[in-house]
Amino acid sequence: MKKYILYLLIITLFLAGCTIKEDKKPVIQLIEPSSDLISQPFNLKFKISDDIYLKNWEISIDNQIINALKFDRISENELEISSITPYNIDNIPDGEVLSIVISAEDNIGNKTTLKKDLKIGRLPIIKLLPEESIYDTVEGTFNIVANIKDVDVLDKEDLYSYSLSISKNNELIFSLSSDESMKNEEKNKEATITTEEFKAANYNIGDVLTLNIIATDRASNTTTYEKNIKVGGNPPSINLIEPNKFSSNSTNLTIIAEISDDVEITDINLKVNNEDKTTESDFYIDSLDSIKLSYNEFKDKTYLKKVYLKNNTIQLEDTNNIEITVKDRAGNSITRGFIISYSPANKSFRITKAW
């Protein structure tokens, strides 16, 4: 009997010195979507791990089981699961909430559930007109035009309010806001804002104006747009491509010039021996491989920052005085000129002076 009690005491002490491993519940980690606000179809991606062995798992969105999934076994007791196709929200209006529920169970019945709510919220779109780049640098007299459009399910677009402000060195110089009537009228899909006219001459060259636009829809989705606008700018530049030292000898002279400006080219003029040759020239936008334009077609274009001038119909005389004059929207003007001497005997020419 004493021997039995001794054995029992030894076993009790042995068990008391041991730590019994506690089985843990599965762990669920949602990777995508990472935000609580959804504005477009989204992918699902999550991980499930357990300290022993996973028996079952399930995911649902608004009580609808998602079956179009693929999974990768990262380790013996860990899975990475992702959707095969994005979850479509095209027919779900802004403000609606989707409820994601992911559950997992291991082989001894431990269960874990992860819940996440996603709010549908498509942000209003703000665009400067006719395009953003024309406001990189402003000259002369200018105003700012912006279009605001709400994005939602068809017939659910509803812009609620907007505001625009312009500041310099954190000092407000202009502001406007939508009328109160916009808040009371539903189904406002978009709005176009036009500021008053500003004069660049009222500011120093190099000053920076900060434009800030805020737009909110009726579902409380808010977009903020900010842009720095430089005042001033440089006069146009003229890069003479032909004639040059590689130009071929001919009785005709070919003139090709690359003309650029940081804001907008408004006029180009070519004179040969004080005779206007502009309307006889061809104009190209962006590159010489683009569509050929007449002078009037070029003048109809707006906000051009690069134009190529080409004229290959000029008959050479003994002395040829050639000038190219370019103006920009601010009224800045630049002239590039050169004198060409022509030798009829060997049909060759050379540039004798340039400015």
C-alpha cells in the first residue's frame, strides 16, 4: 500500500511539473479589401491559420456565400484564400453597407468568426477645363474653370455641395461656394465652376497661387483637389532645325522651326525679305509626323505648347533676310532671324548672320 501511494505521489508531482498545451482557435486575417470605404469592384483576400488542423471555412457577403475562390496552402496549417473575380458593386448605390463574414473551424471544433462592414462610397470627380496642364503657369488675364461630377449608380448621382478657394502664401484671395439651393435640389449630377478673371500683372513673376476645390455628394463622400499655379512664365522659344550646316544645296530654301511656350502659343509669323510667307507655310502640332495644318487651322487651336513651322517653297535670292516671330497668350513676343547668302554659280548658301 505504501508502495502504491509512493507511485501515485510521483505521478502527481510529474504531472504538476508539466504544462498542458492549450488548443487555440483559428486566426483569420483579412488582407483585401484593406479600406472600410469601397468605390469600385474589389477583390477578396484573407489568411486562415490554426495551431493544429483546419477543418472548414466559409465567407459570405450580405449572407450570400462566396464560392468563386482559390486557395494556396502556405504551410501545413495556414491557407491564403482569394477571389477569382472582383465583387461587383455596379448596381449598389452610395451609402449602402456590405457585411463580410468569414468563419473558420479546426478539427476539434474550435470556431472563429471575423466580421467587417464596407461602405459603398464613390467620390465625386473634379477636373479642370479644358485640361489641367494649362494651369501649370498662367500669364496675362486668366480665369479657372472646373467641372465637378458625382459618380454613382445610374440615376443615383447627387452632388450636394462644392467650394473653391485660391490663396497665396496661405492668405485667401478668392473663394466661392455652391448655392444653398443645390442642397435642397436632388439629382444634381454635375456642376461647372468659373472663377472671376485674374490679371497676372497683379502678382510677381514666380508667385504661386494655391487652388483648392472640395466637392461632396449627398452620401457624404468628399473629394478634395489641390493644385499650385505659377504666375508669370517665360516668352516662347524658337529652335531652328533647318537650315543648318547639314542642309542640302538647292535653289529652294527649307525652313523648319520648333516653337514652344510654357503656357500657350497664339501666333507665328514668317517673313522673307520683309514679305509675309506665313500663310504659305505648314504647321504641325507636337511633331513633324502629325497632321499638317494650314495657318488658319493652326490659329483655331487653343492651348498649344509646341508647334512646328515648315516652309520649303522659298526661292533663294542673293541675300535673304529671314525672320520668325512668335507670340504667346500673355503678349510676350520673340523674334529669331538670320541672313542667308546664296551663290547661283554653285547653288550653295550659307548663314552669314543670326540673331
